[in-house]
Amino acid sequence: MGTGASYERLDRAVVIHNLRMARPRDIPCPCRALEATDATYAECCGRWHGGLAVGEHAPTPETLMRSRYSAYALAQGRGPASPAALEYLMQTWHPSTAPGDLELSPLKWTGLEIVHQETRGDAGVVEFVAHYKVNGRAEKLHEVSRFVLEDGTWRYVDGVIAANKER
Ligand SMILES: [Zn+2]
């Protein structure tokens, strides 16, 4: 996630305004919305969002992918969480490809499907379908994202939009 027109430039001061992830800890995790699971935000992606400040990182490309999806989901239209979620997205984006600043378009993310994930050494790929609504219409983003492990930390590098066989 991060390619395409989903972000625009934004004043950095707004992004770093509030680094704290001020979310209720017991909400269902956004990344699990399409799964039959009781995993709460605290048990799932909240752990990695909260871990940022203490150097605790998502241990695999898939967990990082999920946590970035959840950050997008929480960042859009949820008030106080937005700056912290944006900060998480920036911090988990490889410096070589990260945008200077990040602004999110008004989408409502409704669920994530992990199609395939693979790790070889310090490189990982995750193919996923992210579901969202824009202007009330259901849409999908089918993407293959690349991740790299550096200094013990997985980061998002870039993504390629996959041919969507379902359309
Ligand atoms: Zn999650």
C-alpha cells in the first residue's frame, strides 16, 4: 500500500502533531475484518503500532503489511488517531521510497485479504487484496508489496498493482 493516488503532500507538522496512538485497545483489529476471528486491535496490529516508540517491530512482512493496512484504516476519518497512524506509516516505509509527507484520500477501508506471502532472507513480498469504499461504492486494491529487512526492522519498499482477475 502506498502507490497510486492514495496520498498527497501534507505539512509535516500536521503529521507529527501527535505521536500517540489514542485508540481503544479492545476494538476488533481492522486487518481482521474479513476473517472469522476475535483478534482485537491490541492483540494484533495495536501491538506493533504501540511498539514503534519502544523499538518493537512487526516480525514478518505479513505482520508489517497488516499493521500498515490497519494504520491506513485507523488514519482515515478517525480523528485523534490519524497523526499517530500516519507516523507509523512513515516510520515503516523504506527511506528510499517514502514520500516526504503523507496525506490520505477519503477512503473507508473495509477489510484485508492476504493472498500470498513469501520471505527469502532479508526480502519479502506480500500479495493482498485491500477492500475499501469510496463515495459509498465498494472497491478493491489488489497489490503485491515488497518489503526489506534492515537492522532487524521490516519496511515497506514499494508495490505493484496486480491484475485483478475478479473484475
Ligand atoms: Zn491487525
